[in-house]
Amino acid sequence: MLLAEASAGTMTSAVGSLMDVVSTVMTTITGNSILLTFFCAGIVGIAIGVVKKLRTR
């Protein structure tokens, strides 16, 4: 049981670290208008692709 507890703690720590990195990246992107433009353009492109695929079904 001790190994499972250690593994859960490691997983929790890893998820927390990943969330910190994502938060830092998103803060950087939203603070820079050029990065925000490229990020939003990518999201819009993905959304257009999804809508096209859904319409062809």
C-alpha cells in the first residue's frame, strides 16, 4: 500500500506542475498581442475544420 500512496503523490505533483506550466504559458500569450493573435487564429482554424467535418457527415 505504501507504493500506491507514493505513486499517487507523485502523480498529484506532476499534474500540479503541468498546470503551473500551462498557466504560465497562457499568461504569457494573453499578455502579448502578437502571440494572442496567432493562438486565436489557430483555435479558429481548428474550429472551422471541426465544423466542416461535422457538416459532411
